[in-house]
Amino acid sequence: MLGKLIRVGRAERGLTAQELADRAGISRTTLSSIEKGAPGPEIGTVFEVCALVGLRLFDYEERSLQTHNTRLDEKLALLPKSVRHTMKEVDDDF
């Protein structure tokens, strides 16, 4: 669930996986492992990534975790699969 929260936070901030990995000082592969919930990455690295995406830790009651996890799945289904920056600026002056 923590990996999903990180992925949602990254997407909401418009960061690519490479940008977040660069900011955290880790490889993109390590970030991918963190977002997938793999047990390999060090907990300090995971906490650093959480801080970079503005994720508050230790803030949930046990009873609401299941509901929250379901909502995250729904939210991830609605977000784009990848984040890419547009090459030209949008002229939104009307």
C-alpha cells in the first residue's frame, strides 16, 4: 500500500519516475521496486521518497487501511500510466 501511495503522490505532482529517482539519489529501478512494494529497498530510502512526494507516514487507523487501499486502487486506475512533460507551452490566455 505504501508503494501505491508513493506512486499516487508522484503522479499528482507531475513527476516522472526518473525525476523522483534523481531527487532521491536512487536509480529508477530502485524507485520501481519501492512503488511495487518489493522488500529489497532500505526503509530509509523508502521514507526519503515518501518525504519527497509529501506522503505523511503513520497517520492511518488500522480499521481504515483496507478501505484506503481500495480507494488507492481506484485512483490509480484513473491516473495516467506515465507522466510526460509537454514540449511546448500551452497558451491559455483567452
